[in-house]
Amino acid sequence: MKYFIETYGCQMNKYDSELVAGILEGAGYCPSLRPEDADVILVNTCSVRQHAEQRVLQRLNSFKALKLERPDLKIGVLGCMAQRLGEKILVEKPFIDFVIGPDSYRNILQVLNGVHSEQRESSPKIFLNEYESKETYADVCPVRVRGVNAWVAVMRGCNNYCTYCIVPYVRGRERSRSAQNVIEEIRRLVDEGFVEVTLLGQNVNSYWDGEHDFADLLAMVAKVEGIERVRFATSHPKDLSEKLVRVIAENEKICNHIHLPVQSGSTRILQLMNRHYSREDFLAKVEMIRKYLNPVGLTTDIIVGFPGEEEDDFRQTVELVREVEFDSAFVFKYSPRPGTRAAQFDDMVSAAEKTRRLEEINTLQKEITKSKNRQLIGQRGVILVEGRSKKSETDVMGRLETNKIVVIPNTILPKGKLVEVTIVGADGVTLFGRVNHQN
Ligand code: SAH
Ligand code: SF4
Ligand code: F3S
């Protein structure tokens, strides 16, 4: 039997697809590179914005044709949309065979056996998360594509209930894996040839396994022999501690890159978002980070057009972007998610206005990224080689510890090696480098 998984959404979802692959391959399923060749098609979905859901729904429709050609083909919807919509998916799209939420993947073999059996009508087709699920898949071995970086979820769920966000509803309550268990997985990764790990959680800064906090965990991971670099995402500004930043500063292997979503530069809007920090709190965290870490890559997420966002609030976000000078920013138009608190707020911002605000920040951020990258010309840095550059077969690409991409034209370097380079050029977001000759 062959399976094909297509994944939408965040890195956590990509990791989850690797877990599902682990469960399936443990039972003898083989991966298929194309949906056309698969006996089972799985779509791991995202609900974070309406646009993400629409993309999935369109894609599902395109699989319908395959199902008509091959009635034995099984199609399953996994992930956040599966949890949010549940049975509705089966009602609206009868060619879908089953729906499984993010904490229920252990049931996938039972579901597949059911849909293939004689009693297929009576076997379960929907498995949603249990109330207050404690699932961490600690004993499941994810199947990863061999490479340089591996993702490791160290916690699941979210307790923060930012008023715009669907994640706490679809991913359940926050829970952490034990540090010991995380370290065991990372040792296995070294054996498989990985040299970089990215620890994942919706808010890694609230990691707690009863004994270790996230700073402790990072320090432990950095000590695992064979690991050259440790990254992590995402940090909620309210929980980013000085202890954590110190641990990053003290450990060469922990990368000086912090993804710190600010969401808005207006304290009033931050309150409406239930973010538990003010504009000033955020700026103080940035100052603290820059006191300890130099250089540091600082990236962020911003939502424009949150309900009630006035021109003055938006200007405060623009000013904050100017002041902080992030290395890059993901800017999103607010998208109301059914069931969240903000979806019931008044004063929705018009679509045209959201677009204008999005474009203004993107234009500003592009300028900042460009000018910050230009300042790097002439400086030295170490990249971890990831492979060929996307644009050219003869170029190599790697990342600085700040997460900036450096392209080295016309060269051959082994994947997974740390190489010292000098930055010789900058073109928008991409840096160009030359390999320094080692003595
Ligand atoms: N747990 C992470 C990321 C969650 S989702 C965190 O707390 O930062 C990733 C990003 O999507 C968020 O940072 C936010 O900027 C954006 N996002 C979440 N819900 C959204 C919504 N309803 N509309 C627009 N953007 C949203
Ligand atoms: Fe969503 Fe907020 Fe949790 Fe991030 S911290 S996943 S934005 S509720
Ligand atoms: Fe990730 Fe999207 Fe779910 S961002 S947690 S896959 S809603």
C-alpha cells in the first residue's frame, strides 16, 4: 500500500505529517511521490486564515477526479481544519473517506483498516481530539526526508487564546514532552545524519516538563554530540525571559535568531488581541535581546486590520517596525475565524484598507531588510550549507546563524558543513558570499 501526504500550514503541521508517515511506515505502508500513484491520499490542513482553508478545499476538489477514476482510492483530511470542521467535511465532500484531528493520529491505522474492510459503512470515519488531550506522540518515530535540519515538536497545543486565533481551539491545551524524551529523539537524529534541529511549539517559552524550562532544554540540546546548530520557534514576547536570552548568548550552537511576533504596535490593539504585553514591554524585550546578542536575527509576525484598528493604531505599528528594524516580517491581513472572540468584535476594517496597510508595511520592511543586508557587506560569518540554491544549479546556499540566506555562486560545498564566508553582495533579501580560505 502506498500513501501520499500533502501538508499545509506551519512547521508543526510539517512535523505532524512526519509523525503520520512514521505510524504508516511502521505498519508497512510505503511513501508515494505523486498522488496519482497512491492508495491513500492524506491532506494535512491549516485553519489559521480563511485563505488557507480555501486553498485546501480547492485542492481537495482536484483529488475528486482521481477518486472517480479509482473508487478504491482513500482520501483523508488531517490537521487543524479536520478538527475545526469535523463531520461537515464528510457531508459537504462525500468523496472524502475520513477526518482525523491533530491529537488523534494514532487511530489512523484503525481508520484505514475500517475503510478497506467489508463493514466499511459501520466503521469510524471521524476521530477528533479528546477533551484536554495529553497526546505528545513521545514514542512515535517521525519519518523525515534526509537533510540538514530536522524539526522536533517539544510541546503541543496553546493556552494563550489570542482573540484572533483558532489554534487553541483546534490544537487543544498546552503540554510539553519531557526533556529526556526530546534528547533521545535528537540523539537518533544525529545517527540519521542531521546536524541542525529546530525545536517547535506555539509558544516555546512556556515549555515546562515539571523539572526543566525552555532555557534548560535548549542548553541540554546544545550539548548533544553531533548537533552543530539549534534553532527554535515561536517565542511569545510575554514569556521571553532574560534567562533564555543568556543561555542563547552562552551557547555557541544555539543560533542568535528569535522569531518574536509583535502582531501590533498599538497597546490598545494588543489588549484587544489579549497578548498580555504593551508596546513598551515589547520594545524593552527587544532592547534586552540586543544587549546580550550581537549579531541577532530578529523576525516577527504582524496582523493588519484587526477589528477596531484605527489609522492611529496602524501608524504606531509602522513606527514600531521603523524603530525595531526587524530582519524580516510576515504581515497578514486579519481574517475572522469562527468561534474566536475577535470574530464577534465590531468595527471590521474594510478589505481595501487591509490591503493598503499590508502593502505599506511590506514596502517599508523591504527597505529595512535591504539596508540591513547592505550593512553586512564586507563582514564575515559562518554558514551551514543546505545544498543547491533554488535559482541555479551551480550555486550553493546556506544560512547564517541569524537565519539569513547566503548564496555562494559557482561552487561545490558538502551539505551540512559549517563554512566561513565573507559577504560580498546583497540583493533584496538574499546575501551573496565568498568562501574564506582556511589556513
Ligand atoms: N504560535 C505562534 C504562531 C501562530 S499562527 C505565535 O503565537 O506567534 C502564525 C501567525 O499567524 C501569527 O503570529 C499571526 O500573526 C497570524 N494569525 C493568526 N491568526 C490570524 C488571523 N485570524 N488572521 C490573520 N493572521 C493570523
Ligand atoms: Fe495563536 Fe496566540 Fe497561541 Fe500563537 S500564542 S498559537 S497566536 S493563541
Ligand atoms: Fe499551524 Fe495552521 Fe494549525 S498555522 S497550528 S497548521 S491552524
